[in-house]
Amino acid sequence: MIKSFIIPVLIASLVFPASVFANTPEPPATESKEAAPASTVTTLPRLELKFEYSLLKADTTFTPTNDVYLLTPASFAKIYTDWDFRERQYTLEIDYLQRSFDLRYSLQAQTFTAQNQLLTVQLQNKNEYIERIEPLAMNSSDKTWLWVVLGVGIGVAGSIGIMYAVKPGINP
């Protein structure tokens, strides 16, 4: 009974691996059609409120040209103070991010400049070393022909010696 259940399950799992039964992954939803590159800087939303206000005085005619809200001086002061606080807060955050990025990238630029100077000095040192060694290498007498002649002579002498040493064993 158990074999009759296990064998079809085993065959089905071998024929149809788990990836066949898995759902196809859906691409992540993006707000825009183009994906933003990984190196983009996240921007903070700017508060773009523009206040236009005028104080109404007694015995004046009021003719509204836009949407109008009549506020008490205390509520207007609260709204204006909140707006001013948020604007200053965003300005501080943006200034902080700007300074931190400027410092980070200026440090990287200084590091790259220092590495460039180090590599330039190392290259100059190697060039000077090669310029000092090159005349010594050119002025030395070249003995390559001697080594070739000695190698061929030793090889020929060794082959002849081995041939005479083995010959008595081959011809009895």
C-alpha cells in the first residue's frame, strides 16, 4: 500500500521538478516606466506653498479673486509658523545631505589624486632603474654562443659515451 503511493509520487517528482509547479514571478511594480538607477540620490519633497495674505481692516470691501480662507490671527500665525518650520527643516536636511555628499566625494577625489601621484612616482622610479641597468646590460659581453657550443658538445659526448657503454650489452 505504501509502495503504491510512494512510487508514483517519486516518479512524478523526478519527471516534474518543483520548478515546474512554482508560479512565475511577477516583475516588481514601478511607478515610472523607466527604473531609476541604483546611484540616484533620493530627493526630499519640497514644500512648495506660497502664501499671499492681506489684512482686512474695518470698513473695507473684500473682493476675492482666488480661494479664500478667513482665519483668525492666531490660526494664521500657527499655519505660517508650521510652514516656516517645515521649510527650514527641509532646507537643513538638504544642506546636510549636500555637505555629506560633498565631503565624501572630495575625500574620494583626494584619495584618487594621492594614488595617482604614488603610481606616478613608482613609475618614475622604475624608469630610472631601467635607465641605470640598461647600459650595464648592453655593455656586458654576450656569452650565449659559448653556452650553445658547450651544450651541444656535452650532449654529443654524452650520447657517444652512452652508446659505447651500452654496445657491449647489445652485441654479445
